[in-house]
Amino acid sequence: MANIVKRGDSWRLTVTSGKDSSGKYIRHTKTVKCRTKREAESEYAKFKTEIEAGQYIKPQKMTFLEFVKIWRDKYAIEQLEERTMYTYESNLKLRILPTFGHLQLEDIKPMHIVSYLKALGEDGGREDGKEGGLASGTIQYNHRILKNIFSRAVEWEVIKRNPAAGVQKPKVSYKDVLPYDENEVQTLMQALEKEPFHWRVMIKLAIHTGLRRGELLALEWKHVDWEKGLLNVLQSVSTTTAGVARVKEPKTRKSRRKVGLSEPMLELLRDYQVQQGRERDKLGDSWEGGEHLFIFAHPDGKAFHHERPYLWFRGFLKKNKLRYIRFHDLRHTAATLLINKGVHAKVISERLGHGNITTTMNIYGHALLEADKDAANKVSDVLFLPSTRKTKA
């Protein structure tokens, strides 16, 4: 039997790999489109190498579940970040695999995916039994996962088309953010005075700078420019486990930035640095911070778990009977305070590390509109003096 056979505008490749238990030759076949025999011979050489290395993925009769196992081993574990991988696995286990796992990969069509995504947003789409469907962001994430998996299937020539590619990405509807106003921030500051020093500093710095949680946890003392009064945001923390931080580049290019600090904030940081240094000196050889001298860490220098600030903050608000907001909403609080103080949207955008000012406008459009109305009233007070206004006869 010939190993390379031309069939119309395609070539049929055949590779033999030993014999089965009954003594028959085990043959693997693959059809490829090539313009010349030389191209077909090149494809045959690659095909043979895959077979001999045990890396060939046979496309026929493969279920979605079977392919996900291959996708996980050959792609996801190496290419996806730890937190992303966790989210992928969670959605696969809870929703995607129960729906698609038993289906043949090549039998899954765009309409199946459209119906699946629609069902997630309807009553019964949640696993916790609560009414209503899943959040729009979660639905969009499911679309992203499916598209990623099917993209690898096309890339590896297991299927010809990606059924998720033609499905419109679900829109994300953002909930209105209701951060703390100035009075609530003052109440928060009063309650903070009874808390450990490092939490007082973290919450104040979060509102003062608008940094993301991962950026706060990745701050090291070397990032504070004491002379210029600046905080250099150069890295972020994606995950921390067993006291070891996974430090990475910031979210976007614009996330690498310099954030100005007020003199009172610098003074607070100096006091905190002194206290942290004393604790470190007491520990001596027991200090385990390693190569990083994080501003916010356990007394022994080990990194905080990335969920620790959120969990502490939630308990703190409950204990003090303060209105619940997420830890991330401290960032939104920072932005709205700046807006209300008349700071330009462009300055706020750069301070927050947004990719562009459009992001700032989309998130804080309502607050900016209110500030604009207030500005209009202030100008009006100058233009329309009481003596020039019409009075009733």
C-alpha cells in the first residue's frame, strides 16, 4: 500500500505502526490538502513523527469530554494562568461538561452553543438554587471557554470549523456601582482606628490611590519614591498560596504607572515602615519574606493570600454595621471622590491605570455627569447674579 496517494485536490497519508493482537497491521490515515507532492511528503513526515511519538490525535468519534482531557494536558496547564485555569475548570465541571461532554466533538453546532448560553441566563441557570439566571459576565466567560477549546481543536485539525467562532459574544451588563460617598468614607476612617495598623494603611492607601487589589498586594517598599512622593506601580499579584506570591506584569501597559501620594499618606507609610521593620528585627532568622519585601504581608514576611483583604474587609464592615461594598469598590470610591473634587477625567484615568479614557467614562459616566451639572451651577452663579434675575412683580 502506498503511503502517499493523490485523491482529487487532496492527498491520503497512511502510516503503519506495528501489528495488533490478531497480527494485522495498525494503519493510521489522514487526508490533507496540498498543491504538490513535495508538500504532501512534508505533511507525511510530520504525520509519521506524531504517530511514532504518540502525539497524534485521532479525530474520528472523539467526544467533547475526551478532547477536553487532551486540551488540558497539551495546552491549558502550560498556557493558562493559575486563576484563569481555576475559573475554566470550575465552569467546565459545573456547566459545560454536563451539557456537551457526551456529544461527539464534530456534532456540536453553533445552534447548540447559542441555546446553551441562552439557558444560562434564564431561570434555572444557577446551581445554587437562587432565582434568575447567571450574571452576564459569567455567561460571556462560558462563551470564551468554549471558543478557546474549539480553537485548539481546529488548530490541531481534529475538527474543520470552530462552532463557537460564529456565535455572537454575549453582552455584559454592568451593575450600577454605588461606592461610598464622602460622609461614608469618614465613618469608615473612624472605624478603622480600632483595627491593626496594616489594615488601616491598606484601606487608606486603596482609597487614596485607587489601586487594584493585586497591585496593592504586590507593592514593595522599593516602589515608594519618598523624595518625589510617588508610588511606582510596576507589578501585580495573580495568586498567592502557602505564603508564596505569584508576581506578574500589571494588567495592561497603562497599568504600569506612577501614582502621586499626599504628605499625610507618606507620613503614614513612614510610620508603618518603621513598625514593620521592628517586627522583622524581632523575628531575625525566622523572617521568611524571601526576595520580596512586601508592604502588606504577614509579620514573618510571607505574602498575604490574595483573598485575605476581601475576607477581612467583609468581616470588618459587618462588625461595624457599615454598608456593604466589595473590596474592589474602594477603587470606585477613590474615583468618585476625585470626580467630586473636580479632578479631570483624564487625570483619573491615568491614576487608575485604565487602558484609555473611554473606560473611565463608561464606568463613571453617571458620576462625571453629576459633576458636570454641579460645574454648570457654579458657572451659573457667576453669570446670573441675584440682582440680574427676574423678580416677581
